[in-house]
Amino acid sequence: MKKPSVKFTVILGVIVVLLLAGASWYSIMFNDWRLVAPVDLSTYEFVPQDLPMIISTLLFVLYVLYLAALILGAAIASKRRQETANTTRRLNPKLGLLGFAGFLGFLGFWTYGAFRDITPFIFFAFFGFFGFFYEGKLSNTLMDERYVENKLRAELTAHRVMRAIVFLTLILFGRGALLGSLEYTLIAVLIVLSLTVALNLFLSEYLLYRYDHSDQLDGGGEE
């Protein structure tokens, strides 16, 4: 992704979130909490004052779809390049700013209260995109035996941490309903699993950067 595209994506995300926050404030202050408080869609009747919330929510959904398509396209293109290259992919470290999209997960507390929708909690997994910063630091690195060994070592460590967290989650939440509610249990599991995925993505890139950097320092010291 080119530098202007990264900035555009981040700025666009901030604008969308601000619009949604502004529409929510307007609904709370001037529209009797409509579409902010839980809504029974079977009895819902449209009024013009609902437009800010409807439009901002639609923009948020479109931004999510845009972000997903952007990430998928970048992943496919990167995989094709790596199949014919002996160096790591070229990546701008500022792409790690996409990790801030993880804060969209906090919208899940609002959507659950308003619509009983827990989907936004999945965005906590986007915190893992902070790992792009460290991957960008290793752009165009020669993938020799040392690099491959460090990569496998980093991925193995990250996977072990992820498995440990998942195992503990099953033990803690598999014993019964959290706070007497199966819904709260499901939400807690979804949040923990999303954060675990984020940690796995981030940790694998961070550890690879640390291992590679340590090897370079050791090699320089030996010389």
C-alpha cells in the first residue's frame, strides 16, 4: 500500500467514527435516544430525525467493507510477490497505524445495547495490525536460513501463547454462565478470542524483529 493510501484509510476511519459519535450525541440530546437505545425493529417507524444515525451507521458499515477488501487485496498481492522473491515484502511501517482500527471493537458495547449485535467486538482483532510496524522495519530483508529460523521461532512462540490463552479461556468460561448470563459469556469469549488473535499477529512480527535485530547486533559484536 502506498503512503498516501495509508493516510487516507486512517483519516477516513477517524472521520467515520467521529460522524457516528456525533450522530449518537445528536440522538441522545435531541432525538430521545432513538437508534441508540435498544430498538424493536418490528415496531420501528422512520422519522427524519433518524437520518444522522442511519447515514453514519451505513458509512461505518461501508468503511468496514472497504477496509476488509483493502486488507484482503494487499494480502493476496503480497503472497504472489513473495512466491517469486527471496526477500521480505516491501511494507511501509506506518501501515501499523491500521492497528488503531481495533478501537472500533469498543463500539460493540453500544451495538449490543442498542441492537443486540455483538459483531463489532471482532474488531479487537485489528489490534494485531500494529505488527505491520515491525514487519515494515524488516522490508526487503534477505530470507536466508537465519531469517527463516527466526521466523519459525517467532511464530512458534506466538502460537504457544495463543494456545495457552485459548485453553485458559475454555477453562474459565466453560464452567458456566458469566454473571448468570450466557450472552455475557459469549461476549466475553468473543472479546478474549479477538484479542488473542491480535496478540498472535502482533507477537509473531515483534518477536521476529527482535530476534533478527539481536542476531545483527551479535554478529556486529563478533566482528
